[in-house]
Amino acid sequence: MPKEDFSHVATWVFDLDNTLYPPSARLFDQIEAQMTRYVMEALKIDQITADHLRDHYWHTYGTTLAGLMREHDVDPGPYLDQVHDIDLGHLQKDPNLKARISALPGRKVIYTNGPSIHAERVTAARGLSGIFDAVYGVEHAGFLPKPERAAFDTVFAIDHIVPETSAMFEDDHRNLQAPHAMGMKCVLVGPARNEKAAHIHHQTDDLAHFLSQIIG
């Protein structure tokens, strides 16, 4: 991977879940269980139906919350509070990742489809507090989720991010399509996809190692 690919980057934008911690931490197992419970209670449906709707809304709208808001007028506040009320006790601090992110030249930003308070709790548990210049959650995009272009436009406008001099790190390839179209350098964090995709410039399953190649 040529270091020169990122020589123009002044802003580094990181997703949170399954990006700044490994999927093996299985936080999303807890989050998905909380989502299902919320959907069951809010819509008065059984678990099988709730699981189906949760998955359907994620594929259709980008997040379960977006589907609940559009089709059932659900208040996002209580939903986000309940869904992200999870145990982070098993998350391990990662001083290597902290050092690599800290060494990146320019501005470092988190942008997640979860609430910003969840991002702050997770980064604290991972030992990554204090190294990011800003943390943006779905609330900063008016609860519009990635992968919608308008969500990126809103958050990037708040932070004055210039896409042409920025890089995006994401575990969900769908969430790299808009950044690619905007001119960002796009990195998929996770297993390599079977098919080539124009909106994925690089792929890694070891974020700290990948960043070491950029700054090393």
C-alpha cells in the first residue's frame, strides 16, 4: 500500500462500531438484542417478527432506527438510550491503535450511526479518549443515517470537512459509497470482499497495522 495514497489527507474520519474495536468484541450482539427488545415493546409484536423488521429496516433504510422513524414515527431519543445501554466491561484498551491514530497528521474525527455518547463510552473503554478532535453521532445528522449522502453532507458541513483531502474508515461497505462519490479516500475495515468495488480503495482487517504503514 503506497504511503503516497494518503499524503494529501488532512482529516481522518473513523466509524466506531466494528471499526475502532474488533468484531470479536461482539458488542453488536448486545445492541441487536436491545434493538429487538425495543421493537417488540414499541410495536407490540413477537420476537421473530421484531427480528425480521430490525433486519429489514437495516437493509432498507441503513439503520433500524431510520425504519422505525419513517414507518412508525418512533422517538429516536429513548430508542438510542435503550439500544446502547450495554456492557463494555470486556472491551480491551488498545495502546497500539491509540499511538497510530495519534500519529496521523491533521484532524481526527469519529462519525457513527450511533449516538455520540455511545462513541465516548466505547473510546474510553478502548483507551482512545482524548485523541479525537470531534465525535459525531446520528443526532448530529438530524437522525438521518449513513449511508445516505445527506447525512454525510450535514456532518461534514458542521466540521468543515473537505472530502477531497479526507479519508474514511468504515466496516460497512455501503457507508463508503457516498464518501467515495464525494472524493474521499475510502478504507474498508474488515474481511476482504469477494468482488471488487470502485468505492473501496483499500481494505484491512488490522486497523493499527494499516495506519502504521501510512505513518511509518
